[in-house]
Amino acid sequence: MRAILKNARIDKGYSVSQFAELLEISASFYYKIEKGVRNPTIELAKKIAIHLDKTVDEIFFNPQLDKSSSRPDIKVVGG
């Protein structure tokens, strides 16, 4: 799960539906991004970052992102 993404969205006061509407994507697709199941395009990642006052790196390239992942295809290196 991308906890930083969820926390930043909540800190800005957006529900999943509100934020997805702002981004002009479905709530389902946004939820999958937040859960780490789907990845946004670079354009969408930039849009997300701008609306959350974060950088793309802070949100999507943070080594702590998937620490709690239960997906077998994700391996945590050095953690």
C-alpha cells in the first residue's frame, strides 16, 4: 500500500471519490493506484503530486512504500 499517497490525500481533505474526480479518473482506478495494484502514467503521477503538494519521487519512489505489501511478486530489498 502506498501509505504516503493515502495520508497525503486525507491530509488535503479529499475522499477517494473527490480526489479521483479532481484527477478525472474513476474512483476504482485511483483506489488501485493507492493500494499499489496499478501504476499511474507519468502524466497522472505528476498531476497527483501537484494536487498533494508532493513530488513524484516522494509519492511513488519512496523505498518504504511497499513494506507492508502482501503481494508475493514484490520483494523488499534491505528491509
